[in-house]
Amino acid sequence: MATYSDQAIVLRSYKLGEADRIVVLYTQGRGKVRGVAKGVRRTKSKFGARLENGSIVKVQLYEGKNLDTVTQVERVFAGLEFRADLQHYARVAMMLEVVDKVTEDGVRDAAMYRLLTGALQEFEKNLNPLVVTAFIAKLLLNEGIAPRVDACSVCGSTENLVAFQLSEGGVSCKNCRRGQSVSPEALAALGTVFNGQVREMLDTTPDDVVFELEALATHMVEQHIDSPLKTKAAFT
Ligand SMILES: [Zn+2]
């Protein structure tokens, strides 16, 4: 059996027996990996708080037959700002849940790893929900989902766009209306988000548009994974 090292984001963990936890890691080199963190539920655990959800860590694991065992953890990113606030943390938990839902164990996806580490670090800096919305847009694009945001997905009209439905291909006009109503301001901003230019919008987008986009992004991702998210309740 071999030992390997990787960089990883802690997606979640769950109890195993009396004192251990299984940690679900999204690694740079191997995609999603489950590892046993032994003794982590004891107060004197050598891993301490380093394996908190949303942390970015350097880990060493020992390959096992069924499960790998975490042997070393060094935290490189803690996310102290977003961890200090329940609503901000709920947004992070949502991103982690989405990545957990759309990925399979052991499938490497360097783009997905970059997207999530980038979003965590950017959100830690400015705590703007637009970062989370932009993350969802990029994740969908990475999954091959490219909704139409500049013209009606039914008739192609670029005027009177009023609604959005992911399963129908994107926005729709007043005559073809499918899905959820969206304000003209949010629709205009959505185009910018899907074009990857969110940075320009961070300081200038009004709160009501930010929250409307966030609700829309949540809705999109729930349609994509075909189930409600567990972690959205704190902010919608
Ligand atoms: Zn139309």
C-alpha cells in the first residue's frame, strides 16, 4: 500500500465508529476522495480544526483496500471571515454541497478544483454573494450546461425577456414565458455573470439584484442536480 500527498478542499465529513470521521475531500489530483481521519472526534486529536468544511488543506493519505487513511493535514486556507457569519457560511456550505452532488469519487477534474478554490478565496475576500452566483454559472458551464441568457430560448427574440428556466434552455420572452420571472436588471446582470465578468459587477450591483441572482442560481443548480439543496435554507 502506498502513501500519497495532494491539495484538497474539505467538502464534508461524517462519523465513523466512536472516535473517527470519514472526511470527503475534493483533491486536485484525484478528484473526490474519502479518507478516514482517526481519533478526530477526541479532544486531543492531532488534526484539530484543520479538517473543517470549506478549508483548503495539504493532505497525506495512506491507501487502503476500501478507504484511505488521513495521516497528515496542513491547513493552507481557513476561511475565517466566512466562517464567522452564519449566512456567509451557508453560502459556502451550498457550494461544497453542489460540488459533492455533481462529482463522482476518484474522477479528476482540475477545472472544478480551480473553480471551487477560486470561489472560496474570492468569497473570503469580499463576502459578496455574486461570487457564489458566478461560481454556479461557471460550474454549470463546466458541466456542459450553457443556458441562453441574451435571447429567448424558444423564439430567439431579444426583446421583452421576462423569465428563466434552465430545462427550457434559458431565458424566454413575454410571449413564450417559461419558468421563473426575472427582472430586466437581473437578466442583464446574468449575461455578465455567464460571460465570466463578475468582478466588474461586485461593487456596482444593487443588493436586490444580487439577491435575485442568488435565488435564480440556487434554482438553476437544483434543476441541474434534480433535487433540493440541503444547505440553502439559511439565506433564501
Ligand atoms: Zn420568445
